Amino acid sequence: VGLGAAFRSVQDKLGLDEVFVLGTNCADNSPTPKAAQEFLREGLKVDETKVQGYEFMQDFRVHVKMEKNTPDDYIKKPYFCLPGKVAEGAIAKSCLACFDYTNALADVVVGYMGAPLVGGARMDKSYQTIAVRNTRGERMIDVALQSGRIQFGDIAGGSGAHEKMASATVAADSIVLAMAGGEVKQEGMPVLVGEIMAMALTKIGPKGMNFARYSIDYHILRNYLHVLMEWGEERAQYAIPIYAKNIVKKYLDHDKSFADLKEKIVLRRQSQESIERNTSDINAKMKS
């Protein structure tokens, strides 16, 4: 159970006769347990020692499941109320250079993204979306069905446009703002304003599979800008898979605001490289 890409890289060395990989949609993991605890404490303002799980859900809120003996055993906080200062430390650098959000090499992938949020709008009582990729995955699902461990709802559907929201989310992302030389807001929105935003976007924004497309596009676009800033255009092209390049190209061709943002980050990187070269030249002359 885990990341298909990580497991497939060592699969041949394990001497296993047959392998079945169950994965989840994966993005933005914390680099260390300490970083995750700090995000819970400073970002979500909860007692990190009593948290059983948390997830960014499709109602534009972070859902946090607490121990049952706590006063509030299930907490929701709008994305927009999170302080911008917590994002950089809460996300592993490797996640910012990863484009495998959908866990492409797993046989079966289970995740909330394309499913309706029901059951009192709780992550632990709602449907999950199942993506079955091959015959091994079909065998896994058949066994789970026959044993009564899962039950199916309707085929996942979607509604609402997702592209403009994905682009706007990238532009407002604190990590992207820092790359572009913009001002990162230290504090999030007031709770009331954040709740109104979350309610409005849940009602009029993308739903179901279109929310999944929004989330996938947002992470691919943000991570594209990250590798562009870190490595430059030439090296970045080698790090980005074709399907991600196709998504990036669509936005560069049809979304001027994203194209402008990309150019701003490229120019900022070039400026930093120029400063580093000049500093290196000065140091070399001083030594000589």
C-alpha cells in the first residue's frame, strides 16, 4: 500500500511472485512529523497530540478528525483561513517537484477527489473514488466486493468549470507568490469571511470529477513553476512527464494570467542567476 512509483522502482529486487499495489491520490506531504505537527498547531490551531487524521476536502475546507474524548471531535477550517507562512515549511520539497498526484503506477487508487461529499460532509463517512488501472486492480476489487469490504455507488461524474479556478488558486498560492517576489500574507482570512468563501465556492465551483481536475491542474501548474524556478527551463523539461506538459501547455496557450506569471518567475530566476555570477566573479577577482 503506498506510492506506486516508489514501489515499482524496487519491485524487481524483492523476489515476489505477484504484486498488487493499492495507492491513494498523493500531494503535499509534510517533510517530517515535526513539520506536520507544526502545521496542525500553527495553521489549524488544534492540539496536534489528539489529531487522528486530516485532509483538504472538496468543500474548500481542511477536515480534521480528533480523538473522541475531545470537545470537538471533528473540525473544519476553510482553506482561506490558513496563514500563508505555514505553507513552505509544511510541504516537502520533493512534493513540489512531483507530478504523480494520481499515483499512476498503482493498480488501484482510492481517494476523495472525484467523489461527492456526503454523510454529513465528513471525510470518514463519505464515498471515495476508485480508479482501477489494470487486471490486477480488477482482481483486487472483485475480492473486496465478494468479501463485503466495499460497496459501489454511482459512476463518478462532475460539473462546473475548473480551469479559471485552478489558475486563480495558483496565482494566490503563497509558495508561488514567494517565487514571483510577491507579498506572502502572514495571516489567513477571518473565519467568517473564509466560511463565506468556502460556502460560495462549494455551491458554484467545480464538483465531483471536475473538482478532481481542478485539484490536479492546480498542483501540476504550481509544481511546474517550482521546478522552473529551482532548475531553469531546460532541466525542468526533463523532470516533467508528458501528460503534465500537456496540461501546462493548455494554460500557457489559453490563460494569459498564468503565462504572465510564468514569465515573471523566469525573469526572476534569470536575475538571481546574474547576481550569483557577478558575486562569484567578484570573489574570484578578490582571491586572485
